[in-house]
Amino acid sequence: MSFPHLSSVIRRRPLRCLAVAALVMFASRVAYSQDEGMTLDAALQIAASRSSSIQAAQASVRGNSDVVVKAGQLPNPKLKLSVEDLPINGRQAFTIGQDNFTMRGIGIEQEWVSADKRRARTALANRTVDQDRSTYLEKVAEVRRQTAMAWLNAIYAKKAVALDQALVDHLSQELTAKQASYRGAKGVAADVAEAGLTLGNARDALIDAQQDEKTALIELSRWTAAGNVLEVAGTPPAPESQVSSLSVDELAQVQPWLIAARSAISLADAETGVARTNRNPDWTWGLTYFKRGGNFSDYVSFGVSIPLPINRRNLEDRDVEQKSEMGTQARLTYEDTERQVVADIQSLAAKLASGRDRLANLRQTVLPAAEQKVELANAAYKSGGGTLADAFEARHMQLETELQVLNLERQVSLIWAQLEYQVLPPDVIASQ
């Protein structure tokens, strides 16, 4: 993953609405052929476009986005219908319009929420959407990381099967040769038995490797939701990552857990703002028109209802204090999350560097030495100065060494994936 202009991208394109844009980045359903195999890029794109957890997070964003407009609106007015001063006894009992007191009323009542309150509630609704977006980004990062690790496990399991098969084929030839030598009275039974034992162990390792490949493909199928993935293709990426070189400020823009923790601070502050505006009560005004019967005069009534915050200290102010403490909690949580993220990245970067050093050592010393030993043993055998058993043993050791290197490559690649997919690419963040 490359971050060539991260700072400028972040300044130009801050985290914004992603309700619709979410699938644009990842979302084309990438077709692949089972015969050709699924590449890493295809796996990542298919997983992102088909993930149920990502789609669920998107639905939450869309749902809360619809509430933003509502938050800034006045409550719906109330229609009031009434009959007042209705007689209940005498000759005019339960009659309307026959005396000068009974009135039929129709009116409207409206709760008035101040503009400051509506702005605060709109800000809170927007911060809630931002929190949902951060959850969405967490899901995207999780799906990408798990998919990449599943693909790497599958591709290395495939390579391991090939090497284990080559080792079984080689040991089968060695056993055949020793059996022939024994039948010709040039070998001993112990060598044949040892070769048979070694071949049996190699076949067991091959069966285990084949099962490992099947398991890895099942896991990849789970994350890509692409049916049964039968084959993977491509070359694993070089285990190089720039994530560890990002500053804390840059990480805060592309690391989903930090984005979520920062959103929690904004949400808590918005809730505190709403609590502060609630210290001032909402007024309710009403207007009613009263109709009397006969030639009696009609009336209009107007009134205002004003709550009296006589216990503000123990009611509204308590809400403000509680929300303020939630803001403090969110800030402290962010600090702890930041330390944890930085420590995880540094730890993974150290493991990755150590793994690359080990790989470099094996590739520069052990593998060439094993190859040279094979060449020397074959040359000695052809010249009559060595035995066939020596040639077989040299090739056996070479294959074992290649398996050792492959296992280390797999470990290093998985560490790389955990580090590389700690963050989302800047263009993914900037597109939202």
C-alpha cells in the first residue's frame, strides 16, 4: 500500500458522506474463472462488494442519514377540537348552540423549539451518522484483512501441496532404487525400511497439506461469499509496508479504530451540546377559535405554555454533567486506542523486519547451499565418486529446505497482511 500524498489528500477530501459512494470504490462484482483461480485483488473486491456486515453498516448509515433532516425540524402541530361549557342537566342538557355559554372550539397548538436547539440536534444527528460511517470503515478494514489473510493462506497452502507432492515423488523414486539395490544384494534391508518410513511420513505431510489447502479455500469462500472457491492464482505481494512510517496524525485519518474513537468524541460533544440547550425549556403556543350558537358572539383564545425549570440544578444540569463526563471518557478512550494501535503497528513492523531478515538469510545461504549440494552429489555419482543414495539424500534435503523457506514466507506474508490492512487506502477514505 502506498501513501505518496497522504497529507494533501486528507486536507482536500475529509471523511464525508459514504452512504451511496461506499460500493463505488470496491463494488464492481469481479468475475473470475474457477479454472484460472481467484487473485488477491479479485478476492478483495468481491469480498467488499458482497459482505453482509459491510452492507449492514451501510444500511445503518442510510437510516441515520434520513434522521438528520428530521432533527432540525419543529414538532408537528396539534389540532385541537373541543366543546366547552356543555350543559349536562335541565331542558338544554347535552345540547349545543341553545345557550350563551356552550362553545365549539377548533384550534392549533405548536411546540416551539429554538433555532439553537434545532442546530444542536442536527449536529448530534450528523455525529451519529459519522459514528455509523466509522463502523462501516471498521467493517471494510476487517473484511479486507481477513480476506487477504485467507487468500495468502490458500496460495501458500497450494505451494506447500506442490512441494510436498514433489517430495513424495522423490522419496518414492528413492525407495524404488533402494529396493532394487537390495534385490541386487548391493543394499541392506535397514535402508529399505528407513526409506519406506520416510516416504510414509512424507505422504502423511502431503495429506495434511492437502487438508490445509481445502480449509484455506473454505475460509476464503466465507469472506468472498463467492460460492466454493476451488482455486487461487497470482503471486503473493512483496512483504513491504509503509504503514509503520505513518505519523500519528496520518494514522488518525486512515486507521478505522482511530477514526471510530475520534467519532465517539464528536458524538459525546454533540450530546453535551444538546443537553446544554435543554436547560432552556421549549415553549408551546396555541390558538383556538370558539363558535357559539344563535346570535351569540364567537371567541378567539390564545395562550402560551412555559415550563418552569425550578429544579434545573438537579434535572437539566445533571444531564449536562453526565454528557460532559461521557466526553471525557471518549477522549481518554481515544488516547488508549491510539497507544494500542501504535504499539500493534510497531510490534508487527518489528516482526515483519525480523521475518524478512530470516528470509534473506535462508535465500542467500541455505537455499544456494542445498542446491550446490545436489549439483555436487549428482556430479559425484555420474563420475563414479559418489553413490545414488547420496544424490537422493541431497535432493531430499533440498526439498525439505524449500518447504522450510515456504513456511517462513507464509508466516511473513500473514504478518505483512495484518500490518498492511491495519489501515484503509487514502483514496478509499477520501472518496467518502
